[in-house]
Amino acid sequence: MKPCSGIIAALVVSLAACGGGVKPYDPSASKARTLFLPSMRTVGPEPVYSRTRWTQPPEALPQRERPGTSDSDLAKAGPPLRPVFQLNLKNVSMEEAARVLAATSRYQSYTDPSIAKQKITIENLGTIDELARLIERKAQVQVVVDHAGREVRFLPATGEPPKLFSE
């Protein structure tokens, strides 16, 4: 029996050596493939109009712009929102105060030479317009904030503002 078992062992070893070995993993081999047929319809279904179906009546399309974004609506939208600044100036000239006030909103500044050397001290919080009114009252000068021209002008006071006869 020994020679027969040796032949069988040799045959098993030769078959194992000549075989393909372990096959690589194929995930699609374990699942059945799904076959999708092409669509028979080229367009969508026809709309159904009947008495039992509720639909919206046709309307005009809404505006593409948000209200208040066009130039004509901006004037009607309300007062512009301006940032609030803290202004701390101690014994500085009016020229320097004009430069600091204009720099808060990245505006240009102009100071009349007759009031340029006048000193002012101010510590307050507010928008550029509120701070301009405060400087006007405190230094007795005229402060013009031109938002359209992006400029702040410090001018000498021209006198009393006009009053109505009824006052």
C-alpha cells in the first residue's frame, strides 16, 4: 500500500501546484446584476385637467430684486444704518479732530484755516453725524458731513440759523 499512497500523494501535490490558486475577491460575482431597461416614454405624462383637481390660477412672477435694493427704493427704505464709534480727543486741534472724524468712515476732511488751530477736547460715543453735531455745539463751528461726496468739512460758524416768525 505504500507505493499506492505515494502515487496518490504525488498526484495531489501536482494537482495543487498546477491549480490556479486562490481567486481574487470579486464583489460583483456574489450579487445578481440589476438590468435597467431604457425608458419607453420620451416626455413626461400629459397634465390632467379635471374638475376634481385643485390648481393655482396663473399669476405674475414676483420681483427678482428684494424690496429696497434698487436705487429708487433706497431713499424710501428709511434712514441708513451707520456704525457707532467712540471718539476720545484730548486738547487736539480742529484740523486733527476733522481728520479723526473723517477717518472713522474713510472720508476726506477739510478744515478752514481760520479755525484749524483751535483746540478741542471730546470724549463721546455715537455715529459720525452725532459726533459732528456734538463738535458743532462744543466748539461753536459748523461741521458738514457730506455722505454723497464722502467728505467732512469744518467751517467757521456763520451765525444763528434762521427762525420762523411764529417762534
